[in-house]
Amino acid sequence: MNLNNGQSLNVGGQDFTKNGGNSSRAPWEDARTVLRPSTPTRKPKSPKPENAITIAVSSRVLFNMEKEQQIYEQQGMEEYIKYQVEHETEPFSPGPAFSFVKALEAVNAKLRELYPESEELFDVVLMTNNHANVGLRLINTINHHQLFIERFCMTGGNSPIGYLKAYHTNLYLSADPVKVREALAEGIAAAIMFTPEKMKEVSDTQLRVAFDGDAVLFSDESERICKAHGLDKFFEHEKAHENKPLDHGPLKGFLEVLGKLQKKFYGKGQRMDCPIRTYLVTARSAASSGTRALKTLRSWGLEIDEALFLAGAPKGPMLEKIRPHIFFDDQMFHVEGAAEMGTVACHVPYGIAQRVVKKGTKDKETPNASK
Amino acid sequence: MVSTDQKTDVKEKEADCPVVVAVTSHAVFESGGAEDPDGLYVGGIAFPLLQALQKVNERLLKENPAESLLFDVIVITTESQQQQQSSRITESIRHHGLKVSRFCFSNEEDFIENLLNNNVHLFLTTNRNEALQGSQKGVLSVLLDEHTASCPTEQLRVLFCGDAVVQSEAGPALASKQAAQSFSAQIGKMRGRFGLFDSPISIALVTSRGGRESCGDALRTLRSLGVNADEAYCLAGVPRGPIKRLLRPHFLLSECFSSN
């Protein structure tokens, strides 16, 4: 399953398919695509929410809806809906979360092989504020890309929070900062996903998830010290408290469920080439403050496959080498740096860092803005 | 206040006839006939629903003072004890400021006949047996759910259940499928009188068991009836309860999708 085959990474009007660079239309638009009929193979049953690892994604991160977004901004909601309905049989092209979702499905396929009776699988739910009129186009698109998404909520403008809870959501990804903040406030792991200019190719055999440490996996307590008293105080403090585990951050739970699934592969002898790989990409340094991070993880009984201590160096280049399907950081500086180099990066708006950042976070109005 | 003129209109302009909704007095007022200090009945389960219907009418008339596609609300008694409380019922209705166009003081024997004679498009009751009887005679009968119908809200919230599994518990509704479809078309038309935002009616669709295809089919079915849902939820096995509580529908319709 080669992710780049014929799929347009269609950002900023530039077409990256073999079709040629002039046309800004993807192949299926050219052919007035006849939708591929859904495969007649037996569809696996969706797992019970309490057993599954539920990943809720919004429509704008799963698919590329830039054109439609523009129509909404320039011409309003009615025109937006009209356009969507008129183009109902034209599938959207993939968005930044697409390769992540495909990787989740690949892991599921392997889990099903090894544990056919188990419901401990990823379950991807489409959680969108879109009006139900856009529903058929979204369903048609899911069919076209042969995604295993059987559950969705189209809330028509109402808050998704209650539904996130009803689906026992383990992780919520959206382009809307307001909803993500709301989810975090309710204790649901959530992040704002950004679209890189050019998405780097990622593995289709191994799901790779990269996390920042402070204020993502861990609480922001150390970051507070750093901001208040500077780096030296921070190193001092961390050394002094090396053996005291940090408090947990909003994405600790997600790392935990990934670890649970990893153990299932280890149990079947697949440790060396486990289909899930996790990374810690932190500005902490290996020489000093990194120890506390590792000890904290150990105290939680969690493993991380690779810990990269950058000692303050930019994260972009390192991530470009790792090629994660998704990267979480609480600081926009790192998120932007990662996206610039082609990594799908998500902002976790949690902790002290949020009060410092003033620029670049104005919420753009979207067709899915809460009423 | 329904004059006979409107009845002929019904035959001529089918599309714009009023939507006749009959609600049992048991549903409108608290069961057990609880009274307030003035000896009037206290509002029950269907009370917020009636207020929502009223609000829809007000907004429809605001858009178009000559609007004829309005809710025509009838309060009906379905058993003799209530039948005898006619003045208290009318007083209570008036006291609570509800606009009811007609009262039918019937009992268990003849209430069905009254439903038919009054060309009722939707019969709402809290009594399972009554709902069953209504269905069997081809009247779209919906059992009001204690937990959801009574949620006060600014909007009339209608929930379509697109799965065979979620067929209303009122039992087999063969004859009322057509009634359901035409009622749904009327609701769809009413919804269409308003824009996307700030509508006094909101329509949601839920499919419980099937995957996205069954929800897609349900959306298409609704569309063919002229109904554009505002919200759509495909549960594919997720427990319905929490979702229903979030949706707070005033009532549920499922007969449009029955396989018969």
C-alpha cells in the first residue's frame, strides 16, 4: 500500500501527482470520477467503544477541504452547502490526518491477524461540525478511499464534546482550536492539526507517533520553572527532582494505549519490527534534564522506543529523519518548525506556553464553527 | 380555530395544509392529575413539546403572515376519567398560555375515531397501548419518551431513526408508513422555510446498527421525502442512550425507513 500512488498532496494549488504540475485538479476530478464501488469483502464489525482505541478526526484534517473552506469564507454558508451538494460524487483528496488513519488501519489489519477475537483495535470516528447535507459527500469520499470509518457524528454546528465522551474518545484531532481546547478542558486528549506545505512520505508498514515531553506527555510544571526562572534554574530543579516523577500531561493516556497495543505484538514475537513505534522528541538534554523524563516514563510503566534529547536544537530536521505520521507539541514554534520540514504536526494547546504565544493563533472562522 | 374552509384547502393544496398534531391530555399534564393551588393541572411531559410547536408556528407566521403550513394542535382525552375533566383541561391550557386549536373529549372507545375524523397527521401519547391502536388504524403514532420529550429547548427537535432496529416501540407500523412519509415531508417543508441558522426546527438522523452505508441510504431516503437533516449520527453499535440524551429530541420517527 503505497500512500503516494496517485494521491494528490494538493496544497497551495500545486499538484504533486504524475499528472503534471499545471493542472490543479487531481486525476479523479479530470475523469469526473465514477466512484469505485465499495469492496464486496466482508466488513469487520466495529469494536465496542469501551474496548477500542477511539480516534476522532474532523473532516478538515482527514480530507483536504481548502477549496470549500474558501467558498464558505467568501460566499457564506448557503453557498458552501450548495457547492458541497453539487459536488457530492466528487471525493475530497486526502488531508494531513489521512496517512495517520491509513497507518492505524494497517495496524488493525495486523492485530486482527494475530488476535482475531479481540476488540482492542483502533476505531476511527469522523467527528465534524458539518451540516448533514455534506454527509453524502463525506460518505462517498470514505468509500472512494476505502477507509474503515463506520462511525461518524455530523453535529450541524453543535459542540462535539458530548459525543466525544459518548464514543469514549482516546484522541481528538481537529483544525479548530476552540474545539480542541474545549476537549482538553474536559480531559480528552486533543490536538490541533496543521497541514504541512509539502508532506513527506511516511511508512505504510509501521505507525510512527512522536511526542514532545513537557506539557504533552508530562505536565507543564518544569516548563513553568523554565519560563519563570530561566534555563539554569530549570536544570538545577530537574537534577534535584530527578527521582520524583513528573505529573502527567494530556497525551500520556494516548501513549499508554499505544504501549498496550505494542505489548500485544511483543507477545507474538514481534518486538524487533513492531508495527507501532513511539518517539520522544524533547528539548531536554540527555546530559541533565532528560533523566527525569525517562524515569517518569518508567515509573508509569510506559516505554518509549526512541528518546531524542535535542538540548534545545530545532526539532524539524530530527523529525524529518524519523518520519512520524503525527507529532505532538505544546509550542507553536516547534509545530511550525516541524511542518516546514514536511511533518504532520499537531499543537496541544496546554500549559504555560499558551499564555506566552500571542501571534498566529487567531481563530479563523470555519463552516464548522460552533453556534 | 379550524374552519371548514381550511378543510377544502386540504384537498386542493395538499402541500400546504396544516400539520395536525394530536396530543393526549395525559401527556400534556402531569400524570395522576396533579394540581396546583388553583386546582389547575400541572405541566407534564409534552408541555415543552407544545411550546416548541407553538414557537414554530410563530416563526412561520413571522416569515409569511399568510402561511398555511402550520401546526394545528389538538388536545385529546383518551379515557373517560379525563373526558369528564373537560373544563379543567381547557382552563389549564389557557392558564399555561398554550395555543390549542381544538379539544376532543373522547374516551377509550372512540378516541381513534376522533383521530381519523380530525385527519390527524401525528398522534403523540405516553401510553404504549394507545400508540399501538393508532398505528394499527394507519395513524402515525409516536410514543413520547419521558426523558427526552420533556427537555425544554428553544427549538423543536425531531429525530429520525434510520435503522430497522430502532423501530419505535409502538409496534408494527405497516399502515402508518405512508402517514410517516407524508408527515416527514411536511416537516421537511417546514424546515425549508428557515435558513441554516436560527431555525425553530432542527432535524437529526441517527442510525444505530448499520455502518456508513446505511446512514447514507437513510440520508437519501430523507432527501427523497424533501427532508434535509441538520445533523446525522452513525453509531454502528455505540450505545444509543448517551447520544439520545445529547440530542434531546422531542420525538422520534422511524417508520419512514421500515422495510415494508
